[in-house]
Amino acid sequence: MPGLYLHIPFCKQACHYCDFHFSTSMALKSRLVEAITQELALRADYLGPHATLETIYFGGGTPSLLTAAELDHIFEAIHRHFRVAADAEITLEANPDDLTASKVQELAASPVNRLSIGLQSFHEPHLRLMNRAHSATESAAAVRVAQAAGFENISIDLIYGVPTPDHGIWEQDLAQAFALQVPHLSCYALTVEPDTVFGRQLKKGAFRPPPDEFVARQFEMLLSEIARYGYEQYEISNFSQPGRESRHNSAYWRGVPYLGLGPSAHSFNGRSRQYTLANNPQYVTAVLERHEVPATIEHLSPTDRANEYLMTSLRTARGTDLRHLRTALGVDLQRQRTDYLTYLQASGWATLTSDDVLILTDKGKLLADQITLELFQAADSTA
């Protein structure tokens, strides 16, 4: 069943690594919430008639900045236009500094049943380097407050590959994360994007990321600790206790349709993608005054669909089903790229099962983007 994503584009301050769409001005927040509820009405038929939502995800930005009244208003609109499965996974991204005892009690009284908490690190200098709004003390405290309020389905985010002389801080971050006993972790390598503070500092020579070998070693340390504590890596950056995967994100990687609301949100219905304008004032004006969604629609060719399947499936533990790629999407990698598939296996970067499923090894996951790009070229030339 399909999912719903809501982009809440507001943050207290700009993290130095972030290139997502957001604003640090709250002036338009109430109007934008109203616009999102109106967009729900305008796009109620996007997922087809009688759609039942299996997952709802509040992302951003910082959705934990929504008041209880704003959150209630959005949920009322969702239920006016969609059926919601009784066991729907409803996730809200939250920053630790927002998760006071009273705020967590508000969320516990709402339909939200899963929290994704952006800790990033337990090390104060790293939080200051990244310009996070919370402190190291608040990192662990936020999780414990949420657990005390009854939230058991919690994910925490961590960032590795931060410049340091050695791996000691990353070891400590992992130890503290596992001590919290949450069922899900999302761990991302620090990526320096051009239009960020780190990107501009890099261009001026004021910021120097660690070498690739340093980052790869921390990824290997992560995989070792994940296995030791009984977590499963079900996607390159996502780890869970058995059966505790993010249902919403897993649906993305399986190609399940979803509706995205709010400025910069993406939607997918199986045939096309829609990209909403990443501009808060223009989005609000278009939706509330002209009753239209300012978005670009991209119709997907067979080659586009094959490339998307490659990109998403190869990152997961399920791997890429080459039979599905051949019969449903018209790309026969086993015939067209025999030598490259053999090379991947001989190099220890991938395995090919008896059911013709291509799965990256731990070594291969370090090269996932490179391998995917190589397979993209093959799909493009033969779709």
C-alpha cells in the first residue's frame, strides 16, 4: 500500500552539512501548514481511488517544530482525504533539543508512533562543528525521555567521517548509540555538498574532509559493531533489529507509490515523478491563492524505471533481481554485461544467487555508487 510524505521546511538554524530545503524564519509556518492541508485536497486522487495509507512520514527540515494544534490540523486533513491503515507506521523526525518532557507527551498523545531523532553525534565538538542546535547531553536525554513516554519504535541518526585524528570518537558514538537500545539506526557518511557551509569552506580551503580510506574504515567499524549487537543492515545506511525496518523507507526502495506534500517534496505513482517547487512563499501563494500545486512532472521511460530500480534495489540487502529487471523492465544485464558481473564477483564486491539476484558484499557497498553508475550506463544503452 502507498505512503505519504510531508516536508516541514523549517529549522532553528542551518546545519553546516545540510542541503535540504528549509528556512530558519518561522514567519510562514502557520500558512504553510494550511497550504499542506489544502494540497492534500488538491492531490487526493494522486494515489488512485480508495487509496489506504500504510505509512506516513513527517520529514524536513524539523517536523518537531510543529505545535500540537498544527499536527492535529494536518492529521484531520489526512483522514478527510485518505483511509489510514489501522497499523500504519507514522514517523516524525525530531531534533533532541525539541524533545522536552512536555513535547514528547504531546507527541505520545498524537497518532505519531515512531520517532526518528537526529542525534548525529554524542561528541560536543562535533555537534558544534556541524552547527547542530542541541548539545551532547541532550542527545542521549532525548531518547530516554521518549522511551519513558512510551515510544519504543525509535530510530536515531549518526554521522561518521567527521575530520578527527583517529577513530576514537566514532567508537564512542557507536557505544553510546547501542547503549540506548533503540531498534533502528541510520548512519551516514559526512558528505560535503557545494551549496552548504562546509562546501563553501572547502572551496576556500577552510574545511578539509578526511580521506576516503578513513571514512571507509569507519564504515567497516560500523558493520562490525552492527553485527556484534544483532542488528541487520537492510540498506547501505540503515540498520535495524530483526523485523524493525523502517516500513516507509523500505517502500521507497521497493518502488511503492507515495505522495509527497510541501515545498521540495517528491511524489511517485509508478509512471511519473513529481517535484514540488522548493520555495516556501511561492508554494504558499500558489496553493492557497491559485489553488494549484507548483510542481514539475517527469514521465518515466522504461530506461528511467530500470535505472531507478537498479539504484534503489542494489543498496538493499534484498539486492537486484536480474530476472525482474529482464522480464519487467527490459534490461538483460546477464547478457549485456556478463564480463562486468563476473568481475564484480571475482573482486569480492558482489554475489549472484541461484535465483539471479545480485547482492553487494560489504566490500562492494563501499563502491555502491560507482557500481550503480556502471550498470546505469548499460541500462541506458539497451532499454
